[in-house]
Amino acid sequence: MRGVAAATALSYSRVMGANDRVQLALIGCGDRGTGDLGNFVRLGTIDVVALCDLWPTKMDRAKQNSPNAKTFSDHRKLLELKEVDATLIAVPDHWHAAIAMDALNAGKDVYCEKPLTRRIEEGPAIVKTARINKRVCQVGMQQRSGKHYLQAKAEYIDTKKLGKITLARTWWHGNSYHLRKAPASLQTLPADLDWTHFLGPLTWRDWDPQQYYNWRAYLDFGGGQVTDLFTHWIDVVHMYMGQDIPTAAVAAGGVYNYKDGRTAPDTINVLLEYPTDFTATFEATLVPGISGYGIEFCGAEGKLLIDREHYEFRPVGRNAQPVTVRASSNIDQDHMQNFLDCVKSRKNPNGDVLIGHRSAQASHLGNIAYMQKRRIDFDPVREEILPF
């Protein structure tokens, strides 16, 4: 199978010049998918050649801005198109692994929304598939390409101006997207919405408009706030600290306020321990009494606060003056441009598949600790050896 997959990838790939336009296909035409596609289009160097969604109504909305794109209800049929260079995968998390591997085996480069995986054991197989097929696979952790993230790292982390860092605090409060309510139009299953296909590998359940519309609130479909939000922040921690495999995880939380049938906690705290003597924490709640997000690196010589809008360095000392720098670019488009550049150069992108796997893995460990209500000790030698 390894030789067949590699041969298939090579037969579908083409050598691209610097001025070639990337032929892009979108799989998953929801809010995130169409938003991502809009950012790709604004870069001005791609053509949208195909769209895929299991509900034609969503696909029709995306097609308004891509009138020449072919449409598909099954991603496997889309992947048969020889003209597709790259796929943008923005489906619910429980479909990420299967579709990403299908695309990689079909010889397509992949930009996959985070988290890369729904389950911790899925990651190594995707990394292996990308490597065997020699495909570019970027995971949508856009901080990796954000100019002010890279600048802060160079100025304060790489130069060790913070001294020994013992704690990386992360938080995301009041993310209202996890509280969405299905509209009245979805109370009855639309005749053209393929609910069976949407469920895919999951246990059958009757039509539930909330589980379709607000799937992030259900642990069957994703990992709640931990894999949706913490995955972004722990990836920045990994990038700055040069450590991407925790050795232990603990967590606590629950559905404390929103007793609406959700299974993902509305409030949760995660703590990860790393082998170079530091911990990383995540605090999240959906209640509206608090809002905001960020990461704070706490060191012996100062602390660095960073989010998507700015960063601030505060050295130790009573009269020390903070240094603040505002973000100067669109980090989503920075990340997408890096992907397109790598499609042409064949270099590994900033959010390479292995990086995406490791950040998802760290988040999964937090969720496993929460679900099992115990400390998880993780042995990277025994449990994390990648099969390639």
C-alpha cells in the first residue's frame, strides 16, 4: 500500500512555477470554511475549482463567490479531479482524519483546520500519510505565521530576556460560538441534508438540530473548548518553549451552567507538565461574566503577554516600563500565504502536519484527564513513536 499511495500522489502532482495559480478545492462549506476560502481568494493567487458539502444549501452560498466551481456531496469524488492541487478541509473535527488522509493519498496538498484530529491515536497515521506521499500539509494554527508572534519570540524568548520560564498561562473566556442555538428552520431535518453522512463513523442517533448546528458542544464530534481553543494557545507555547510533548496532564471542570444537553464542559481547567521544568495551563468558561483570551509566559526576569492583537513585555522591577507592540498583519492570510508558498517550493509549512499532531495531542491529553478524572502520565518514548 505504501508504494501504491506514493505512486498515486506522484501521478497527480504537478511541478508549479512561482507564477502559477494554485487550484484549490473547499471541503466543508460552513462558516469557517467559507471564511477561510474568502481569505485564500483575497490573496489573489488561487482559483476555486471545486466545493463539497453534504448539504447543498451551504454549498450554494459558497458557490455565489465561486460560480465556476464544480460541486460535490462526497469528498472522494472531488478528490478524483486531476486539476485540484490543494484542498481546504473545514469539516467538523470527527471527519478531519479520514478526509485529510484521503486527500493526501489522492496526491493533494492539504490545509486542514485545527485540531488535526478528533482522537489522539489518529495523529501518527496522518503524519505518516503526508510523509509517504510527499505532500504539503498545513494545519490551521495561524499564530505560527503571525508576524507579531514571530517578532515577540525573536525579541524576548530566543534572547532569554524572560529568564527561566516556569509557567505558561493561557485562557479563553466567553467564546459565544459554543453557545449557538439552531434556527427554527432546522427543527425538522431538511430533505436535502444528509444526516447519516454527517454522522459518519459516530454512533447513530436521530436528527438533533443542536448536534448538527452547534456540534462543538458535543464530545462525540469534537473536543469542546480544549481542542477548539487551547490547541491554538498550546501550539504557541510549543513554538516558544521548544517543547511539544507533555509528560503529564490533569484537568477539572464540567457542565456547570448550560444544562442544554451539551456534553463538552462549559467550564474547564487543564494543566500540562513538560520535561524541561515548566507547566502550561488553560482556563476557559462560557459564562458571559468574563471575556477575553491570551497567553502569558512567566519568567524569572519578566513576563510576556501575547494575543492576536498585540504583545506586551513587562520586566521585573518596581519602576520597569512595559513594552507594547500591536499586530500589523492578518495572521490568517499570513498562514495561508505560507501554505501557498510551500505548495510551490515543496518545503514544510509553518504549521506542518507533525506540529499539528503534537498540539492536538497535548489538547487530547487534557480532555482524557478530564474524562477519566485522574492524572495522565504520558511516556513519549513508549506512546508517541511515529510509525514512519
